[in-house]
Amino acid sequence: MSLCLICAAELEKTVTWRSVFFLDKEEACCSECLEKFTLIRGPVCPTCGRPQADEHVCYDCERWQSDELGPVLTSNRSVYHYNDWMKDVIARYKYRGDAALVRVFQDSFRQAFLQHFKEAGLIVPVPLSSQRLYERGFNQALLLAELLGAPVLSPLNRKHLEKQSKKTREERLQSENVFFIKNPSDILSKHILLIDDIYTTGTTIRHAANVLIQNGAKKVSSLTLVRG
């Protein structure tokens, strides 16, 4: 008997020839829970993936272009809106150690990857600091990256500072770059796809992209599960 990873309801399974011969993958989430997530559809900002009425570059990205970092990020795409349901699920996933929940997003996350970034040469998850990794027991971005079935490398390192989730928007925008690379040889001239769980202000993604570009990456894009 299989249970929904979110609500623990029993999952109904239709018996087919594929299921008899174990060709169907096991579902991770019931239809009722799955329907509460909201996929991002329609026009988005071509740079950051913000949902909006048209496909022009949004005001935030125009400001980023004039920032000292400049255009270090080619584009970001996100899969889901950050609605109340998603906030609860992400809290369980990140902060309450329910790592198995990543399976709920396998199909949608991989589909977004194939639609927008299948030409990327290297998948790089945004890292946690060693202290944060010890506290959580896993890196949520790495688990998402491993859903994609493409080469994953972790060249980035991260200094330990206060959690981004505790900072205001302005504090995030003004925060120092916490990322560094010890061995840049693996990223030289590569198109890199950064993976993270949430895109909020874009500061974390752009700081990571900046370090990668400075150390020889040819191009950096990002794919995130949620657009905050």
C-alpha cells in the first residue's frame, strides 16, 4: 500500500499491463494534494521568470542590470507560485527534515528543465554552509538537482551567516556575497544551471552566478522550484 507523502492518504492505483510488469512509476502524491499547487503559466519576465502581464523585462531586473553585479544571470525559470499550500510544504521539506517530499516535484521539475535548459552543460545546486547542512541533514537544492538526470557538480562553497529567510527584502538585496570556489577548473567555459528551491529577490542566485562567472563559467542560468 502506497501513501501520499503529504497527507498520508492511501493512493489509488489502477491495474494495467504496465503496472503488472512494474513499468509504471510509483506515485508520491494524491490528486487532491497535487491540485493545491499552482504552476506558473502565461507571460513571465524573460530574465527572472516573474509572472506578469507581458514578457517585458520587469522593474527588478532593470535595477539589477544597473547594479555592480550586472547581467551575471542569463535567465531564471521557476515552476510553482509560492501560495500558502506551497509555503507549508516547503517548510516541511526544508526545516522539518521531510526530504522524501522532493519526489512530489519530480515530474514538474524535470519537465521545466527539459523545456528551458536541456542544453545546460552542468547542473550546480546552490550550497548550504557546513553548519546549516549539519542542522538540516541534507541540501534541498541538491535533492532537486538530482531529479533532473543530468551531471551534477558542487563547485560552490558557502560561508555561514544568518538565514536569508530571517532577513527583510532590503537586507537580502544588500547582503554580502557568501559564495566562493576552491577549484574553478571544472566550470571553465561551461553553461551552468544553478538549482535552488526558492527565488525571492534573486540575490542568492545572482551572487552564486557572479562567483561562477568570475571563475570562468561561460553562462549561468537558474531553475528554481518556487517563485516567491
